Amino acid sequence: MPELPEVEVVRRGLEAHVLDHPIRSVEVLHPRPVRRHAGGPADFAARLTGRTFTAAHRRGKYLWLALDDTDALLGHLGMSGQMLVQPAGVPDERHLRVRFALADDLELRFVDQRMFGGLAISDGGAVIPPEIAHIARDPLDGEFDDPAFVRRVRRSESGIKRVLLNQNIISGVGNIYADEGLWLARLHGERPGSRLRKSDVERVLSGCRQVMLQALGEGGTSFDSLYVNVNGESGYFDRSLQVYGREAEPCSRCGTPIRRISFMNRSSFFCPVCQPAPRRRRPRPAAAAPIS
Ligand SMILES: [Zn+2]
């Protein structure tokens, strides 16, 4: 499944290659990826033909291409989606679902084997599609508000990891990035936000950002080539992770075996020494029985 840095790589590739080439025709080869378009595949194609992509944006794992600075083509890669930019005439990919033939003999191709992803037209969505306006910005977004995030975390009674996974507060930090960011910040995921110092929250935010930027760097090698590809198989996650998926292996900082605990139907990985669990609050002493 493409993670946020990989989606950002695709956004940059789209920005570099598909803007300002008017759409000559649109061919929907399978109806499922445009299932959210109420008018059906023919209407989808008709409404896009003749328009021009004018900007490429991302919010969390959603991508959108502004159409003449008014509407937008909103897309999600799902589990296996790819956005490929190819010269016209290159043989079709096996799972090609939608083809946008652009001016200058370029094609934007949406390829998706499992078809959990999809494309839709968002009316008036050029700046931000209303369908996804509720999703918070992510830490790689230039307009992410660090001080507001720190304040929001410190008002929360929830554990810091739960906050990091709340898409209404911060988007794009999945389970893996949260565990890695917490390890870098030496914080246990169950520490309540309200009991963290400002510097603790800043450290975990910078840790998550560091891991995401590293992934972006490793996934970004192809973005000035014409072929823009996302397949979720970057290999990054095998090479560079410190705690995630490393149960019982030694922590690279202190040598203590990494522990795994279950968390929201998934797993959390952490070093029990570098990231001590929060002390339980002592139960409040029972009120003294009134003397009768
Ligand atoms: Zn350690």
C-alpha cells in the first residue's frame, strides 16, 4: 500500500509532467475506478475532455489535479493504484483502467490491479475538494501548523500514539511512522498528551517528519524521469526501520530487545528502556468514612 511519502512522490511527478497539456480525450477501460462519479464513465470522460490540469496537490493520501483553477480531478491510489505518465503509443499496462490522452503526445494512465483506489470529479475543488476538507494537514505539508499541533496534543488526555493516528488532528502518520517517530523521540505511545512537555511533542513531531522525509528521499529517485510509479514495494521498510517489525531484536541505541504490544487491532513496537511506559496514576485514596 502506498504510504504518504510515496504519494508525495507521485504528486511531484504529476506536477512536473502533466500540467498545461490540455486533455484531448479520456478513455475509461473499467467502470470501477470511477464508481463515485454519479454520471457514469461516459459523463466522466465528457466532462474532462478539453480541460487542462493546472496544479497538483495532496492532502494526506489524496491527490488532486486542479482543472482550469476551478474544479478538480480527485484521486486515491488505494492499495495498488499507480499514476503513470507515458508517451502515447507505449503498450497498455495489464491493469490500465483510465487513460487521459494529453496534448503533446503524452498520456496520464491510471493503473490499478485491485481497484480499491479511484478517481472522481470534485466540483469547485481546485483549492481544496470539499470531500476531503476535513482531513488535517500532514507534517510534510508546508502549511502544517506546528505550534497549533503542540497545543492540541497537550490538551488531550489520549495517549500520544492515538493522537498521531487521528486523521482529524494530523494526517499521514501511519502506524509505522508513529512507532519510528516515538522511538526517535524516546517517548512511549501511551504517555497522555496532557502530561507531555512542549519539547516532548516537538521532538515526536520532528521524529515522524524525519522518518517520512527519509522515505520520501528513498522513494524519490524516479521523479524526474517520465515514468512515475507507485507500487508500495519501495523496500524502504525493510532497510531503515528501528523498531517497527523488529520484536526481540536489540534496540540500536541501548541493546535492549524491542517489545511488541497489541494496539487498536494492530501492533506497537518500542524499546522498553529508551521509551519507558507511563507510570500509572495512583488510585485516589478512598474518602475517609465519616465518623458516626
Ligand atoms: Zn533502547
